[in-house]
Amino acid sequence: MSLHPQHFAPAWLRPHDRGRQEGNARPRGRSHERPGHREAVMDKKELYREAKAAMVNAYAPYSNFTVGAALLTKSGRVFTGVNVENASFGATICAERTACVKAVSEGHKDFAAIAIASSRGGAPMCGICRQFLSEFAPDLKVITGDDEDHLIVTELTELLPDNFRL
Ligand SMILES: [Zn+2]
């Protein structure tokens, strides 16, 4: 696996500037905005937590491998997704693509990062999802790890250097 830890902190992933950038002291979790909306600046740990929380809705009766994903748009919205299996195995869809399809179907295509959590800890994104997400965000940051203190951040271009294009 080509994943390796990186310790950069892009503007949208800065953990400690939230209050200052927003210019107010609004407590976390008290957003009055629409469901699913989050501030534009989001810590990678927070995004990972969203992915982990989403896992509760995973539908994985065949593999028992549950996955949650949280896809952050550049405007600060978060779309979560889970893996949804099917008795016709080929119809199964991954958490990452579920999140992506939810976002695109609501008019959002500008993605900054995706966090992935699973019942086995960190989960590398499968090849189909790499291609699928590279359609919209080749420079996407991919965050995963066994827990929020051991997250690995990789660029999608590293995971899929030569994506298919028409
Ligand atoms: Zn996948």
C-alpha cells in the first residue's frame, strides 16, 4: 500500500482556527444551518468522526465489513455515506461512492476531502471509488486510519496517478 503519513494542514483542514475565522464564539454542534452543513474549515479528525458515526447505517449483512465515509465539499458541506451490499453482489456500492452520489445529486461537485472509517479500522479506497471520485476531484485528500489519532492523509493523485478520462 502506498499510503504514508503526511502532516500538512491545508487551510480547509486547520483544526484551531475555527472560532477566529468565524469571528464568533458559537459552540460546536449548534449550527442553525441546514442539516449536513458544516463550517468550511474542518479538522481531519472531525471529518473522520463523521465517517465513523455514519457507519451505524451501513448495510453489510454478507461481509459484516461496515464502512462509513464523510465527503467534505470546498464550501464546507459534509455528505456521509455507507456501504450498501446486495444479494446480487455486483450491485453493492461502497461508502465513498454513496457519499459522492448523494453530493452530486444535490448539486455539489467541488470536493476537498473524504474520510473513511470501517469496522476494521483504516480502509484504503477501492479502485472503482478512486476512479469515481477522481472524476470530480483528482486532488482530493483521502483520510483514513485506525482511529482519529492515527490518521493517514493521502492525495487521490497519489492513489490513482493516471485516472481514466474521456
Ligand atoms: Zn469503493
